[in-house]
Amino acid sequence: MNKIPASIFAAAALAIVVTAQAEDDRAKAVTMMKRDFHARSIAGMDRLNEDGLQALCNRSQNQPPKPIAERLQQDQLADIKYPADGKYLGDWKSGEKIAQNGRGMTWSDGGAGANGGSCYNCHQIGPNETSFGNIGNSLRQFGKTRGNSPQVQKYVYGKIFNAKAFNLCSNMPRFGQSGTLTEEQIKDLVALLLDPNSPVNK
Ligand code: HEC
């Protein structure tokens, strides 16, 4: 029998130690969150639960095995509800307000009124807003560079509805799938990004 190099055992042992350490840190972090997050009104403890997709992304440093990622991404894609009237472009002026608005779904809102999209938290979008985050790419001149074809409109609608249908471990929230934004609101955001009259494309 061939001798197995000791380095293989060392690497395997190290992998087990690293994985165990990561799980230990995760357990500590979850305990801390559960200790410090207090359920109030509509904001229940269930908000700390991850779904299966998040569990997979969280435990693989956002790099799940490719065949599984592809399969799950297909499931997310198949779950997108596109507008029954086949129209994707709403009102860009309303879209700008939704992109600016970061309110909604907190215990103090009580769940009443429309939610915001907080898009500027992560994206540069219109020319008049100079305070924006950069976790997401700049969407400035998005329609001008990507075009405004029905395919692009459908893609942007779907991306806002469920970003993880196009990039499984995306950091972007699933606005339609989670019920945060309505069909009409998503159409308004598509218009903000793609309508040639929107300041985004000037
Ligand atoms: C927490 C951060 C975050 C928020 C909030 C967020 N996004 Fe994103 N978004 C991202 C990231 C990161 C990407 C790039 C990775 C990816 O494609 O998933 C992205 C990608 C996109 C894309 C695709 C860009 C391309 O080049 O194809 C669009 C369109 C988009 N976001 C629109 C929006 C809109 C509209 C909102 C508000 C309703 C929003 N995003 C809110 C993080 C965010």
C-alpha cells in the first residue's frame, strides 16, 4: 500500500479546525443577535431566521458548489411573478421617491403605508442625489448604456423582484419576493432606471 503523505492529514485536520471555528463563531453571533434583538409589534424574532438559500450562501462564503447554486437560482427565477399586463414601465417620478425612501416594516411604522426601496443605500442612481452607498454598482445612465428593449425591461423588473434569481448570493434584497414592494412600485423603479425621460438617463 502507498503511504499517504502526512501533509494530507495535516490539511484535513486544519480544514476541520477552521470549519469548527467558523461554526463556533456563527453560533456566538446568532446568540448575540437573539439576545439583543427585541420583538416588537410587526418586527418579530422570525426576522433573524435565514432561509435555505441564505443558509447555503452564509456557510460557503457566498461560493456554494456550482451545480447546487445553478439549480437554486433556477428555482428563484421560476418563482418571479411578472406583471399580468406584460407592461414593465411605470412612472419614473414615483420611482425616484421609492428609491429615496428607506422607511417601512419597522415596529414603529406598524406596517401601514407603502414601503420604500432604499435603493440609494447601495446604488448611485440619479444626478441630483450626491449621498449614496456603493455596495451595489452605479446605476447612473443605466437605460442609456443598457437600452430600453422589452428584454432589458423584463430583466430589470425581475432583478428588483428577486436579485438572487440572477446572482444566487447577491447582497441585494428580494424586494418583490419578500413582499416589500408592490408590482406598481417595481414598475416605477424600472421606469426610473430605463425611461429615456428619467434624469438617470440624462
Ligand atoms: C443592500 C444593498 C442593495 C440595495 C438596498 C439595493 N441593491 Fe441593487 N444591487 C446590489 C448589489 C450588490 C448588486 C450587484 C450584484 C448583483 O447583481 O446581484 C445590485 C445590482 C442591481 C441591479 C443590476 C445591475 C446590473 O448591472 O445588471 C439593479 C438593476 C439594481 N441592483 C437595482 C436596485 C434597485 C432599483 C434597488 C431599490 C429597490 C436596489 N437595487 C437596492 C445591492 C443592493
